[in-house]
Amino acid sequence: MLFKKLVIFLLLFISIFIFSGCAKEEYKEDCLRFGVLRVEDALPVYTAERTGLFENEVEVIIFSNTREMDLALEAGVIDGILTDLVRSILIKGGEEDVRIVASASPNPSLKRKFAIVAAPESNIYSSSDLYNSETGISENSIALFLTEKMLFDKKVSNVSFKSVPDIKLRFESLLSNSLETALLPEPLVTYAEQEGGRVIIADTELGKNYSQTVYLFREKYLQENKDKVENFLEDVLTAGGFLNENPEKYLSLVAEKAGINEKLLSDYKIYSIEKIFLPELELINEVNEWMIDKKITNKRYDFDELVTKEFIGEEK
């Protein structure tokens, strides 16, 4: 098991540094390496990079799935990631000590972030049609947590799950009708609608920000690079302001990072972050208890074990 982990870490290390910007002259040798997925909540990070706010101090590395990104963090190949509470608790239970420094997600009552989407040729048109169906998700992830919350909210049972951790593959499988339904993030939800998919349940219907993302860093890196992390958070917040002031300007960036045609996002609305904050204790406990019930973890964490108040304390 240890040998297998070492091989995975070595492959990650080689692949990241072959293509990484820190190996290029425009990045400082000791730049902050930050991992993201192709999801909308990463847009402030992408925007800070594109507009030059990061200058040569931060390298943004894109991963195709959460597992690869988690392994890179645990191996010390990258310093921080944009992730969710489920993955944060899972990584915390490993060998690498980590801390959440902030959360930054638009209010879900204003902005749809995730949805269960039906395939174009499926016979699913409402939540009641989900009975005895199969939904594509990512195991041990926020995707499963949100899907179960949505189904419970609509009193839907007997739904089976198929693990498709690669977001792009899950999306393509849905549009090719290989999956009946799938839990997708924006902007892929909007793209799926344009291609004939149907939104069955969205996270906007839950009335609580379950899908908020968090900025997670290795504890050792936080101790040794406080100034870099503070500057990173300030740049991300500034970039969020750019997005809110002129969202149309960044539609091409959304399309580029999601790997979709910009024309399909002509009516897409960007609602970016307006502040950064710490996740609520109640929400952390709810997610942690769900993970224990699912036997994803057997550890129950106190707030201060998982979150540090050193960087923002009060909302910014």
C-alpha cells in the first residue's frame, strides 16, 4: 500500500512539474502552488491569475478530479486547494495535517451551483421520476452529500449511485445518455440544459449553503508562509470584485476553463464572491456526522482542529 502511494505521488510530482509554471522563468521558485478543479467557484482564482493580481507569486494547477488533487496536496506537491468540507475532513484524517483558512461561495439562494440533471433521452422529467433510477456522482464527496440532501428533500428513495469521479467524463456520459442522471456543477449544468438535459433538482432548493467551497492548506505551509496566504486571499477577494462589477467580461474565461463553447453561455449569469468567511460550526458538524454515518470516516473533529481563525477571523 505504501509502495503504491509512493508511485502515485511520484507520478503526480513528475506530471505537475513537467507542465507547471513554477518551472518557468515567469514564476518565482518558491511560488504558492494552488490546486483547483474546473468548477465555477474557482473563477476568482482563475481571474486573479488572468488579470495579473497573482503576479508571479501563485501558480494555479488544474486537476480533472478530486482524488488526484487530494493526493498532490498530501504529497506536498502543491500547497493548497479549493475543495469542500467532505474532502477537507477526509484529508484531515490522513497523514498530512491541514486547515481550512476561509470559505467563499455565493449565496445559493441567488446562484445555482449544483443540480441533478437528467439525460436528454431519459424518461426522467421530475423528482418523482427518480425512483429506481441511477445517478452519476463522485464517491465520498460533496457530490454524494448534496445528491442525498436533494433526494431526501424531495422524499425520493431507491436511487442507486454510479461513481464517475471525473467531472468532464460524468458530463459527457450524461449527454451521451450513458447515465440517466448526474450531479453536475455549474457551468456544466447550464451547458447540459443547452444540449437537451433537464434540471430535476438544484441546490437552490435546499435553503442552506451546503455546497460552499473552502480554501484548504497544509498546516506546515501556513506556519511558514503566512504572508503568502494572506496575499493570496486578498487577491482572490479582489478578483471576486472584478467579476461582480463586470461579469460579461469574464464569460470567455468561464468557457475556457470549463472547456465549453462560449456561445452556449450567452445567458449565463456570474455571481461571484463578495466576502470571505469561515464555515459555520453547525455545517461542519452536519457534514462530519454524515461522513461517520456513511463510514467514510470514524473521526469527529472540533472546529479548531479543522479551521484556523488566524487569517481572516472576522468576515472580510
